[in-house]
Amino acid sequence: MERVFSLQEISQHNTKDDLWIVLHGKVYDLTKFLPNHPGGQNVILKHSGKDATLTFELYHSTDIIDRFLPPEMYIGQVEQAYGIIPSNKSDENQEQQQETQEEKRIQLARETMPPIEEMFNTFDFQSVARHVLKESAFAYFSSGSGDDMTMRENHNAYHRIWFRPRVMVNVSHIDMTTEMLGAQVSFPLYISATSFCKMAHPEGEKVLARAAGKQGIIQMIPTLASCSLNEIVDARVYPTQLQWLQLYINTDRQMTQRMIQQAESEGVKGLFITVDRAIVGPRGKSANDKDMFEDQGGMEKVLNHERGTGSKTLPSFVDPSMNWKDMAWFKSITKMPIVLKGIQRWEDAVLAWRHGCAGIVLSNHGGRQLDFSPSPIEILPEVIDALKREGCDPSKDFEVYVDGGIRRGSDIFKAIALGAKGVGIGRPALYALGCYGEKGVEYLLNLFKTELAMCMRLMGAPTIKDIQSDMVDTRNLKNHYVANPIDYLAKTTYERLQPRGNLSKL
Ligand SMILES: Cc1cc2nc3c(=O)[nH]c(=O)nc-3n(C[C@H](O)[C@H](O)[C@H](O)COP(=O)(O)O)c2cc1C
């Protein structure tokens, strides 16, 4: 018989070692799950012994519990569903006051934000997002790992590639269409997977699906989406719209298999397995923010992992034991083409080819994992050379994608010139989504298209096939200390202009 708990009893289980939470009138014992929560421990601790439904719904899809929580964590019903669990009133009042203050700030910022027509480049969205998003959301999105060296380098590396424009070419018509994994797209860019999109917009990934569909490009659906897979698939603007799935391999392989097969049956056309996140990287800004993502990848998590105190019996979102031997199993359970996302050296690119992958994404997770991993664009030429040495033709047999720091149409051009099939964007789509919703994402994609078309025209390359490696000068690409002019646009957008927290009152 199902157990029924009183509110009073639930509120007693409110510590790290004994932690119950109510979601939709159901009681869960999350004590063992706590160290594995991808959003960090604090947000769960904050709601221990209480009803967390409202906060849960802000960030998660309704089916995420069934997908990721082992059934034994469900322990029973609340005696009266959706009851509010008594809590410490003074803590709650303080939290409410802070939230109201932040809501007022955001409302004011939204009333005074510039019209969308004043977004002249991708950085403009970022500078508006800083003001109109919750501080915790902006910190989560904009965070890199460590000293943000890799995150900044991802974009800066593009500044070390200069053009060799071709003139006297008929560029009266520009055709940006191309193919990705055999499907036609309107230009060589896709929206990469970013978890918890509801932090940017209440409809999260559904909005990205609609905008991508209208602009004729592909959306990569994250494992940790805020909307359910069904919802994101249903948001397609036409039945054949293309979507890929980004996959974190769970320690519970059955869970992983179910997700892959559900995606495949829903018509998802590519499986992008993330390979650069054995554990969460130490995220600077979001780790400093005393909010829900406080301990994402913080020291505690790293130490627990090292000491092996993180539960071994529990499924963890990412299986740190994943290795090349698992490739055979991945291939046995899906017909979707498999692409490895997060390759960071040519040797691994060659291994991915040898293991029968359809392609790779050169990516360092937008600089959120290992600081000082190289920018994807820097390693692209050596990856292409190595693949060719192996007898692989990257223009036909194997697709090489690049993401990280793509902020201009000219960045897309440079990546294509150096052998990429296409590029992915993460943060720009999140910022556009957070500021102006669907209209914003479409506007952003149009900015990229306009800039790429302009670049192709001025470079004398009327089609994607005309973009060749002799059109770029990469002599400085490996040299990290060339005298580049300072990128003030990116710099002022990236750095906080306001002091933080209580410092602003001093
Ligand atoms: C807020 C945020 C969340 C992300 N979540 C995921 C994720 O769940 N899975 C994944 O494979 N990559 C994730 N990424 C990495 C992106 O897919 C992509 O590699 C990266 O954002 C590209 O760099 P860019 O943000 O400079 O465009 C995330 C990136 C950001 C900024």
C-alpha cells in the first residue's frame, strides 16, 4: 500500500544526510541523489523538507523525474497534495524580498531595453541580456571555467585569421545553402545544445525549435532540456524539420538507451554524444553566485568525486568511465549517425573516424570544461590534415563541425574555409532568446546570415563550395601573442560594469 506522509513529518527530513522533497504532491527521498544533481546541491538543500514544485517547474521538463530518478526514490504521497510545508518564516521573508527586488529590476530593464532593430551584432544581445535576465541565469550562461581563458580564446582565435579576398568574381547571387548529415540547411550554422533554456525564456527549447525551423537550420536538443523531448519535437514548424539529440551517457545505460530510442522514434536525425564532460568543469562566475547554480562543478563536487564519496550505486548524469570501447554498443542501439561532441586534438578525431563515427564537433563546451583547452578553430587545420593522412576525405566521408566563440558571419566563413562542414552556436542563441524570445532568435540568425552573405560577396565566394582554404591567412593562428587590436565590443560586453552584491551599496 502506498505510504502517506504528513507535512509535519516531511519537514523533519531537511538535512544533507536525510533529505525529502515534495514534487507535485509526491514525496521523494533525494539524499543519495543530492551529489549528482546537475544544477548543484544548494537548490535542493534550499527546498529540503518542503514543496519544491514551483522552482522545479521553472527549470525542468515534467518527464525528467521518470527519465532520471531511480523509482525507489519515490517514497509516497503527501497527506494533502500540494500542501505548503511549514518553514522558517524569517528566511523565507528575506528570500522573498530579494526576489521581489530582482523582479522589479528586471521589469524596469525590460521596459527600457532597446528595440530589436538596434541589435546590430551578436554582442548587442549579450549586453541587453546582462540587464534583463536574472543574475543567476546570466551567470550560468556567461560562465566559463577557471579563469575563462578558453572561453575568451574561443572567439579571440578568429581574430588571428585574416582574409585573402578574391576579386572579379560574379557575386550577384549568393547561395548559402549546404548539407549537414545529408540534410539541406539554409546556411551552415546550427543551434547547439544548452541545458535549462527555461532560465532564458518560459518556453525554453520550444522557442529555439520554432526559430530554427523558420530559418531552415538544425536545432540540437540537450539531454538536460527544460522541456520534454515530446514538447520540443512537437514544436517543429513542419513535420520534416531537422533536429539532433545531444546525449550525456548516463551510468544507467538502460536510461540512455531509452532516450536514444525515443528520440529516434520521434524522427530525430543525429546523435551527438558529448565527450568532454567526464565531470563538470569549475565554473567561475556561476560558482560565485549564491544561487541555484552555486556549486555547479564547485570544489566540493570535485573532491567528492576524487575521494569516491559520490554514490557509485546511483545513476550519474554523465558516466566518467565512458571510453572508446563503448562505441560498439552505441552503434548497436541506434541507426542515427553518431557524432562525438567535444573533440580537442587531432589524435581523437582520427580515432572517432576509425570507430565509425559520422563526424565530430571540435568543441570545448564553450570554454566551460577544461580551462586552457585550445580553441576549436585553432586545431581545425591539423584535424583536417590528420584525417586526410588517414585516407579520410572530410568533405565527403566524415563531417567536422566547430563550435565555441562563433559571433560573426565572418567566423563561419573562416571555419568553412578551414574545412568545417558547419558551426554551432550556444550563448548567442540563449541571449537572443532571453531578451526578445522567438523574434530575437530569428533576428540573431538573420544577422548571422546577412554577415555571412556580405562576407562571401566581398571574398569572391558565391557558394559554400567556393569557400576555400587559400582564402584565409592562418600564419598567426598558433601564435597566441600577436598584437591584435583590442576587441572593445566583446570586452565591454563580457566584463561586468556594475559592482556585485553588497559592494554596490558601499
Ligand atoms: C549555458 C550553457 C549550457 C550548455 N549546456 C550544454 C549541454 O547540456 N550539453 C552539451 O553538450 N553542451 C552544452 N553547452 C555547450 C554548447 O553546446 C556549445 O558547445 C557551446 O556553448 C558553444 O560555445 P558558445 O557558447 O561560445 O557559442 C552549454 C553551453 C552553455 C553556454
